[in-house]
Amino acid sequence: MGDWAVVIPVKRLAVAKSRLADFAGGHRPDLAFAFASDTVSAACACPEVLGVIVVTDDESVAALARSLSALAVPDEPGAGLNQALVHGAGMAQDRWPGSALAALSSDLPALRPVELGAALRAARDHRSAFVADSDGAGTTLLTSATVAGFTPRFGAGSAAAHRRAGVVELSALDVPSLRRDVDTSADLAVAVGLGVGTSTQEVLRILCAAT
């Protein structure tokens, strides 16, 4: 068993992945659910991970987390992504005292446990580290050795914000599945090329059958 507590925030499905509405239509919430399912499944399967906390106010996502042996906690204080992550980190420390912390994006449908593990092993050498997304502007993984040092700066331009704060960028890692978050249909096409998980495959099969 590993020594990392991974915190994954998931929006309510009714408002998630709005930029995929044209592509997915009425199946957009299903696609967002599938992304979260494949991401949480990969994190739970990673040997470096001690436990996974899913921060969400969506009951279907919370039920999914519990079915995968992750801990589901409500989005508190309801003040945005970074505060949700801080709340999740606090819950992780209560559950697994002394564990290192990692915040992971929930829209990584091609995520491979081995690539997440490689990033977490590399992060052990630093008090705080991050992995930028494929475009280099966003952040898909943020780590901290302690809860006191866990200061997420997710949002627009998060990679630059983390760099300015002195967080070490793990830029040399070959982890394409960890870098490929999905906001658009073009992103999804790249993820499919990498190989998406079974939940995302199933929704895409339904979408293809409907066209």
C-alpha cells in the first residue's frame, strides 16, 4: 500500500463539462460521470496511493466513489475548487494522519495507474510539486508533503500560478495520460487515442450508436 492520499474534486454533473454540450448533447452529464469514474478507478488502482477522497455534492458521484472504496465527502464550504481541495486535504489527514497529499483533476479518462505512480514517486523528492496539462497552462496533479504546505491554485493559468509560488514542476515526466484532461471534443479525441477507461468507452459507444 502506498503513502499518498489523493483528493479528487468532482462538480455536480448537471453543470459539469459544459464545453462538451455540442458533442455529447443530453449525454454530457453521463460523459462527465464516466470521466470521473475512470479517473477515480485509476487512482484507486495505483500502488502508490494509500486512499482516495472524492469531494462532491453530486450523490451519484458520491455513490460511485463509495463503490470504488474511495471516501466521498461533501463540497465544503462551497466556495470553489481550491477551497474544496483544502477541505478534502483536511479530511485526508484526519483519515490517514501523516500521509502526503495529492490533488488530482477528475477529467482524466485515459489515466493509467502506472503514470500516476511515476509522478507521485518523482514528487517525493519535493515539498510541493505539480504536473501541467498537455497545453502547459493548467494543472492536473498537485502534491504536497504536508497538509500545512498544501496550497492549491487551480483555475485559469494554474500552472503559471503554481510556478510563481515556487512549486516544482515535474516537466521531464513522460506521463501523457496524466496530462490529458478533457474539456473539448478535440481533447477527448486525443484521450481516445491514448486509450480511455471502460466507463468512457461505454458512453462513447452509446453516442456513436445514436448518430
